Amino acid sequence: MEEKVMQGKPYAGNPHVRFGEGAGAPRHSGRPALLYKAIVTAACLAALASSAATVRPDATDEALLNPGMGLVYYQYSNRLWCYGSHTKPGDTLDWFPGANVIYMRIPWCELEPEEGQFRWDILDTYAQPWIAAGKQVAFRITCSESRWSYATPQWVEKAGAKGVRFKMPSIGHELRGADVEIWDPIYDDPVFLEKLGNLARAFARRYDGKPYVAFVDIGSFGMWGEGHTVFSSKLDQETTDRIVKIHMDLWRKAMPNTYLVISDDVSGHVNPAPDAEAMRYARSLGIGFRDDSLLCPPQNPPWFHANWAADHFAATLPVVGEVGHWNLLNDGRWSEEQLVASVEAYQASYLSIHDWPERYLKLNRRAIDAINRRLGYRFELREAAWPDEVRIGEPVEIASEWVNVGVARRYAGATLAWSLLTADGAVAWTFVDDGYDFREALPKLKGVEHPVKHVSRVRFGYRAKIPQMNDGVWDREVKDDPSLMGDVPTIPRGDYTLAVSLGDPDGTPRLALPLKGGRPDRRYPLGGIRLGQ
């Protein structure tokens, strides 16, 4: 049988795939699993060898906008004037490759200036264009800031919450308001926690479980929401751990359906231990990891806790990386090479754009392009093979090989679907192979890929049987056309294009793939197939 090799035609989107031991693989180790893998591999190879059509699609370097990953644009970065003050209203940064999340980090006092009176408009105004564009939003509400006397609203203190007063020292190249007296709450004070709980519940009523929310930082403890009390109450680590657990419990109870993350700095920003108590507790609640801030420490490599991210979080939860403010790091500490390296070191799904985005892109374009080829998950279809002609409704095997070339997993999973497209592009049939679960797809790390060969057993269409005697339809419509008697195909015979997609279990495409020629609906045409009798 002649082999046909064609160039694939998918487009740019988001790659997130690879399968553990193959579709439906048993979740155990040892000889049974190895035998299963050998059987599946042999079946794939046989299907590939016997198929009439074999496609090896061309992969692209295009930045992919996919759920659960992306570059994070800071509309608000502790201040309301940066970094969105130079961005035009409604601009969703489509011109910035990989920009998929708008992040708003603001002090509580700005969101709830009076008790129970919320300024949701300062969030919604900027979030709405991104949501409408199919992108994501993320938030952090802080209770301690170096530029506000009362990041926690003053009405919380007046309600009886206890706190401490202090002045912020100058740090590095930035004078952080040394003459401003700052009030910090006692973070386990009952009145403070009562008011914070009210805020969390109000926030949750608007945002919990919303599919467009990428993540919410737990930022209610410590300076900038990063856990620092060295300037104020100077808590030891044991006390910090106890109080941070209270805050994690509070936010998890309020937002049970949202991906929450917490800064590594709550466990000490310079902590050489292989793990930490607060990090273990976060994982027990399904709370993820973020690092504040990469490239800041003057050491090699310029970060502290890549091991916490890679060793303990990345296997099950998306990691968020925050690079320090670019304008503060351009004193010789900035390194495009280290910026790119941090993505793999942390196995990051999200990475920050922590500057005015126009300048950041202009000065770091090569690094950003390199990051977009690795950040999060990225599923390449290396090969697909199927019979040249199939019969309507009868089983057919489609063999495929996938590689996740990203640094992270697709934590929400994805389902493989095969569709038949008509000559005018209509979807004539879709068959979902729910044996594929891309949740287990291993990323490419240290140059090592984990290709997976899989055989999908699909059917296209079916044949309806019309009885001799029925409810009267035959008398009115069928008797003049004897060809309609007996088996009637539900899809016309003829030539179609086979397309592949990854998405929901019902066959709805969700993930963009790094393949040329993709359609706006995120289906990727591969080649021709004929439906026969």
C-alpha cells in the first residue's frame, strides 16, 4: 500500500499534551504496566505501517494563548499608576506575543475604602476587555504596602483591630517612602480577620469559580502581600507559619473553586531548606506556588526556590513566576539568558511582564520569543496515520504521536477529538477519544522529550435501520424512494478532510496547537479521507 506523506495544516495556539502509558493505561507500575505499554506501542507501529495516509505536521514557533498558562501583564503593580498607565483603554495586548493574563494587584484600601462599599469598577473596567477577548484575569489584594499609611483600610483600625506603626527604610535603588508612617495589622487579630473574611466572601461572590480567572494570590499577609514582616511586627518563622495557615484557610474556604497561589517568601525569602512548613500546608489545600521575585538576588542563578517549585508543586499545580521590576533590575542584574532559564528551572506555567509592556517587549524580544516556545504546556503532533478509505459506522484506527515540548503539564487535562470536514469547511462528524488524558503529559526538561504513540479507535457516522412498518413516515416519504429502505447512512459518502483537536470531553476544541494551517475554531486539518459504503 502506497504511503502518502503530507504537510500538516494546524495553526498557532497552545500546546499541552503527552500521555503517560497511552490512553486508558493502568495507573500502576511494574510488569503489567510495561506489558501494556509494549502492546500499545506495537499497535501504534502496526497502524502507522499499514495506513495509507501518514502526516507529519510542521510545528510552528508561534506564541500560544491557552487556558492555564501565559505571560502576565501587570495593570496594577501595588500602585494604580503602573504598569497600565501607558496602555490605551480596551487594549488586550494582542500585539505582545503570549500575553494571556491581566493581573491587578492593589491594596485593600482602594477596593473597599468604606466598609461594605466596594470599588469593583477599578477591577472590572480593565478585566472586561480581556474576558471578552477570551483571555484570563488574576488578582492580589494586599494589606500592607510601602506607599500607603493604611493599605488595610483605616476603618478596620477604627473598628478595633490592633496593629503596629513603623517607617519603611530605603531598599536598593528605590526610596519607598521613608517619611511615611505605616500602620500594619496584627495578622491574627480577631477584628482584622473578621473584616478580611467579609472581604474574601464579597470577592468570592464575584469571582470564585469563574473560568476566566487564572489565579488569585493570597496577598493578605505581610508587606506587598509577600509575607515580609521584618519591617513591622518582625514575626519569627514559627509564628509566621501559624498565621499564614489561618490566611490560607480563610481564602480557601471563601474560594473553594478558584486556583489560589501564595508567595514563597512567606516561608522566608532566603531559605535553603528543601521544603517548608507553609509550602507543605499550601499543597494540602491545593494552593499553588509563586516566586516573588526572580532575577532579584545578586547570585547565580538569581533566585532562591526553584527547587520548591520543581520538586514539590509542578507535578500537580501550575507555578507562577514573577520577575522583579525591570526598571529596578537594569543595573547589571538583568539577564535575558537567566530570564529564559527561569522558566524551565521553575517549570512555570505563568511568567510576569513586570514593566511598561511596550518597553519590555522592545528590549527583550528575543527572550520573550524563547519563553513562549517553552512556557506552560505545548503539544506537538509529530505524526498521524489513518486508512485511506473507511466504511460508514465501522471501527477505524488512527495512530498518532504527541510530544509536550513545554516545561509544564496541562493540569486540567484535555481530550483528543477527530473530526471530518466537508469541502466547504463544515464539521460533518466528530468522534471523541476519551481514552486520552493529557493531564499526565510529561514536559520536556533538560532536553529530554517523552513522545507517546497512541491508537484511537473511532467510528464516523452510523447506519440507521428503517423498518418495513413504522409510524407512517414510510407511507408519506419513503415509498417513492426505495433507496431509503433498510440501512440509511447518517453522513454522506464521499471525500472529507480529517482534522484533530484537543479540548473538552464533549469534543469542543479548547487548546491551540503549534501546528500550521489551523482554523479559528482550533481544529487542525491534516489530510484527506474517503467514506465508502
